[in-house]
Amino acid sequence: MTSSEAELLEYESNAAVDIFGELINQWEDCSPYPGRSPKRSWYSLVVYTEEKVKAVLRFHAVWDEVLRSTPDTIDRIADFFVMPEWQRLRSAAMEALGVFEKRGKLPEDVEVTG
């Protein structure tokens, strides 16, 4: 969702929640250790390629910078879209997405251990 302005605007028009807060918190919700910076050791090479791990760590670094440099709340997501932080976050998200789309999803019927 971070890479799509259209999806965020549609979500904002249909939801009665703080879209900026949702956007920022979605990433932290996906972390195996919320509130902590990700570490290489959290990601198994059975599941993640080295390139994917680096993409996650790069995205998190940008996300963390954006989090620290923006207000706690932004009333309208469109107001965030004109900020340079949005461009940095979106660019980092699109870069990471490109890395993850190379292999695609893992099969659902195979248990991954590692």
C-alpha cells in the first residue's frame, strides 16, 4: 500500500481511521519485534534471499527516518503526498516491492523451516 497513492486515497475515502497512522503502523505491525530496528538475523535465508533482506533493511531505514521527520498526525493523506518524506518512503517501498516481486510468493502448501 505504501507505493500506491490511489489505493491510499481510496482507503481514506472509505475508512474512518487515520490513514497516515495506518500507513506508518502497517510496517511496524509486520515486524517480528515491533518497536525495534530489524536485524539480518531475523530473516531466514530459506525464506528470504540476501537481496530481499537488504531491501527490507533499506526500507526500514527510510521508514524510520520518515517517522522521525514527520508530525505524529497528518489529517489528510493528500497533505502527506506533497511532503518530500512521502517521495522518499514511496520510492523505498517501490524499490523493495520490485525486489520481492522477482521470485513472487512462496507456495502455500510447503512448510518453510529454517
